[in-house]
Amino acid sequence: MISFKRVFDFYIRSSIHVALSVYALVRMTHFMFNISDDEPMAYFALFGTIVGYNFVKYDALARAKKREMRNELKLIAVLSFLSLIAVGYFFFKLELITQMVSVGVLALTLLYTLPFFPNRKNARNWAGVKIYIVALCWVGVTLVLPLVNAHITLGLDFYLKCIQRFILVFVLILIFEILDLANDDPHLKTVPQQIGVGRTKWVGLLLLLPFYFLELLKNNFIEEQLIVNGILVLALSLFLAFANEKRSKYYTSFWVESIPIFWWLMVVFF
């Protein structure tokens, strides 16, 4: 009998959970800009995340180890292939301009994964760059693509949301980097490696201040959104404050990655 832990681990390792986080942020964008009935965009982001993250995580493993893969990796490969088919299906349901922008996001993802330049590692291993590339990809997929696809005018609210979304993802990655400090290559020069865990936490906490107060600069901000964002900031602050290298892998891979889902569900239920 398959144990719950094995099913749960597959759910995490196959990138389904992180894909749901991306899906939740796309839905948040739809809510914030009053976009309705854009299922293709939401599902394109969902399945695209599964394909992209599994490619980033398992591409090097698949190329380095030619021997037969474990059953779990086979299942992940099958899931990724089916998700790739779904990505292709929903891609052709997007607007032409959205397709063009999504190709740009794909190029950034490939740059992050594959070594394009001679004698250079991929961007994932460039010192101090990883966190910015990942944050930009998330902003592109969860904010820029949905608005472009809905032909929303990219005014002040768009730029404010770009900054907020970048800060949100940046702080989430800081928590990951704190927990991965013992295992990360020193040459990566992650934020905790460069300034220490304590200062990294302070950076994250200070960044949450503009994340919250930028909401007040919107043309038509909703008071209830300030309450929801306040709860989100509190949750993020607690996860950041209690982050350390001894935490379980589920601390980030499940609980921290659940924060965007939690944020969206608060909006749905409020």
C-alpha cells in the first residue's frame, strides 16, 4: 500500500505544489485588475510551472545519470510530458502578444538552466544572480502575462504591483536561501552567504514595509486588501523570523510555498 508520505513527497517533488502557488498568484492578478474568464492563462501558468521547475530540477540529473531512473522520477517525467502537452494546448489559446512575451520568459528560464556561453556555467550558478532571475520570472508569469493577455493598460497600478510581486517572491526566496545555507555552493554568493542569516532576516522584514504600504498608492485601493496584506506580511515575517538551517525541508517546500495560496484563499473567502 502506498503511504501518505510517499504521495505527499511526490506532490512536492513533482512541482505540483509550487505550480499551485503560481496559479494562485495569477488568480490574485485577475482579482486585483478585475479580469474574469481567463482560464487559459491560469492553466498555462500552472502547467508551465510544472514543466519549467521539473526541467530545472531534473535536467542535470537526467543528463548526468544515464542509468535507469527510479520509479518516482519516471512518474515525474510522465507528469512533465503531459503538462507539456497541456502547455502547448493553452499556449495557442493565448493572445499573440502574450505568446511573444511568454517566449521571452521561457528564454530567461533556459538561460537560468542551460550553459549558453562558452566556458560559463548556467545563470543558476552565477554569483548573486539566481534570486533576481527567479523573482523576475515569477513577476513575468504571474503578473505581466495575465495583464498583457487581458489587454490591460499598463499604468501606475501595474508598476506598483510589479514592485510588490518582486518583493514578495524575493522574500520567499530569502527563506529558502537561509535553509539551504549549509548545502549551497559558497561560490553562489546567496544573500545569507554574503551578509549572514541575521542581516538577511532584517532585509526581508524591511522589504515587507514597502510591500505593504505601496498598496496605498494604488488609484483605487480596497481597504479589505490592506487587511489581507497585513495578515500576509505577518505570516511572512514569522516564517522569516523562525527560518534556520535545521528546519525540515517541508518548512519551505510546503509551508513557505503555501503562502501565495493562502493569500489567494484569503481574498476568495473575504
